[in-house]
Amino acid sequence: MWSGGDDGLTLRLKDAVQRTLESSSDFVLSSGMKPGTLVITIPAHVAWSQVGNKTQIRYNVEFSTGDNQIVDKATGTCFEDSIAVCAAAICERAKIVANRI
């Protein structure tokens, strides 16, 4: 799990994705680039906008192999106070992508 952005919202999303992955029986976290490794990257800061009195997050993620081959990309939105919704969506997409590599 990598992040190109270092702002608060991006780091909160990264942490939420990492927690979701850690609690999933579908993934084993790795610190090395072993064969079969799936790398999830938030390449830049998440975008955000005010929708009423809530902050809506718009994210882009990339899924790549351990040898830096991008195999999929995804985008999505959720509200800041429900950032776990974005994390769950990213992890669901990661399951699909992991089965392809």
C-alpha cells in the first residue's frame, strides 16, 4: 500500500485501506516484492468537495504487480465521515485484480 499524497484525507484513506486489508482473510500483507504481490497505490492527493455540510472524497487508485506493471485502475467517491466505504470498495476491487495476477 503506497500513497503519493501526504495530506490528511489521503493518509486517512490509505490507513483505512490498510486496516481493511489487514483484517481481511483474502490478503496477506507483505513488505517485499515477491511474485504474486499486489501493490495498491493512491498516486496523488484525493480530491474533495463540500456537498451540503459534508466533505466528499474522490480518489484514484492503481493496482500493480511487484515488478511495477499497472494491471488496473479505479476511481470512486465517499464521504469523509464514511471513509471506510471507500476502503471497502478499494479492497473489493483488489480481490478481483489479485485473482487475475
